[in-house]
Amino acid sequence: MLRITNLTKTYPNGTKALNDINVTIGSGVFGLLGPNGSGKSSLMRTIATLQEPDYGTIQFGEMDVLNSKEQMRTVLGYLPQEFGVYPTISAENLLHHLAVLKGIVDGSQRKSEVDRLLEMTNLSQYRKKKLGSYSGGMKQRFGIAQALLGNPKIIIVDEPTAGLDPIERDRFHQLLNLVGEEITVILSTHIVSDVSELCNEMAILHQGRVLMQMSPKAAIETLQGKIWAAPFSQSEAEFFAKTRHVISSKLLHGKCLMKIYSDTNPGSPFTSIEPSLEDVYFYQINGI
Ligand code: ADP
Ligand code: MG
């Protein structure tokens, strides 16, 4: 269990990236969902003990993380948002190198660990290839392999699916799901479907604050019977937007499908629809 309390972080230029964050993260894949600039990377770097908060505490089991950084690093794996790989080295060689840095000095132990991780991330057949020739999906799977070196109890992965094509993303989801069956995974993303597919628990982050923490299922239930939709022309949609609590307005076959929030039936042409996690996200972010 990772318990974050009152965590606040201000950068030297005055940006308050984290504003009194309180979150509790259990087992499985935890989703940290938020738009660009909401503070996801700031929170993850702080948990990874790479930067100091102004104040607040992080407790991992019995460990006071901010006062036990070395100890935290031995149980933590981290895949940063900007994950640079040495392009001319092979996956296998870089994993060996990183394993040594992680303190796995015994040669045969290291080999079996590297082999196991290449196998798990479906990279065994590409182990000798230069990392520079890897596709986006392969690079991210390699990122998971390196995060898992040394048997961490928790891994933190910062927007790992951004830029992956649908097939690569699906494969990556399956890998994270597998890892989440064994250890805690904290996944940050701005992609709602990452969370709906993978997470049993999530928090929505916006402007450095946690707007809600809940299971996606419970979050969707809070909007049951309150989301209404109707197709409009774009000019009609703009008119309606002034008078309604608009959740989202999306083009579909050249029409604007407008979704609004209303406790009561807004009347024709709106019809009631099943809420989705995306509705929850927009509802929270738009502050309706
Ligand atoms: P996210 O990962 O959700 O996009 P970040 O944690 O990167 O959000 O950023 C949160 C806020 O903090 C943004 O306003 C960003 O511009 C600012 N920020 C991030 N890193 C720094 C930094 N090193 N110095 C100053 N401001 C920063
Ligand atoms: Mg980020």
C-alpha cells in the first residue's frame, strides 16, 4: 500500500505542480488520469524519490519514503515519460548493464533475470538487435523490462502508451496487466481507454489536484441517468453550449454529437445514454 498525504510541490519558477495531493494506492494497476500539465510526471518523479516536495508524506507499507530514499529505490522500478535508450546497444546488453547498476552482480543470476524479462516482454527474438531499430511498442516493452530488474515491489510508468499504435497499445496493456497481477503498477495517462481497460482503481488529476479517487466502475455509476446526448449541426451545438452543462461535443459522421449533464430530462432532442468513463473524465475536468 502506497499512501500519499498532503503532497505539495512548487517549482523554483513558482508553478505549483502538486497542490495537497492525497491518494491511496493498493495492488494491481492504478490509473493516474489527467490532461497535459496536470502534474502526473511531477507526482511520479516525487514518488520515485527523484525530486523533493515542499511538504507532505509518502508511506509505502511501513516505509517513510521521503526519509528512506535509498531503501525505496531498491523496491521501485521506474519508466520515465522521456525514456532515452542508447541506440547502438542491443536490448540484451543494455539490460545486463542496467542489472549491474541495480546491484545484480552474480553473472548467472543476472543472465537468468535478463532472459526472464526478455521473455516476459516478448523481446527474446529481438534481444541482439540495436535499440535504435526498435519500434515504439518494442521500446516501451523494453522500458518495462528495465523497470522490472531487481524484482521491484512497485513500478511507476509515466504515459507509456502515448504514441503507440492500437495494436502496440493492446499488447502493452496485456503486459502491464500481467505485471499488475504480481506487483503494484502506477500508470499515468491522458488516454481514458488505458484506464478503463486496465485499472481497478484510479485518480483524476487536474491542475495539481486530485479531483476524485474511485474505481472506474463506481465513478461511472455516479453519472447513471444524468448523461443525455443529441446530434446537432455545429452552429446549433455552439448555441446549445451556452445554455447547457456540456460534457463533450464530438464530431461523428459530420454531425456534432453533444453530451450534456442534467439531473432531469432535458427534453427533445436529447435522449438518455449510458455514461462512460470518458464522460466522468470530462465531467470532472470541465468542473460541471
Ligand atoms: P503532466 O505530466 O501531467 O503533463 P507535469 O508534472 O509535467 O504534468 O507538469 C505540471 C506543471 O508543472 C506544468 O504546469 C508544468 O509546466 C510544470 N513543470 C513541470 N516540470 C517543471 C520544472 N522542472 N520546472 C518548472 N515547471 C515545471
Ligand atoms: Mg508528464
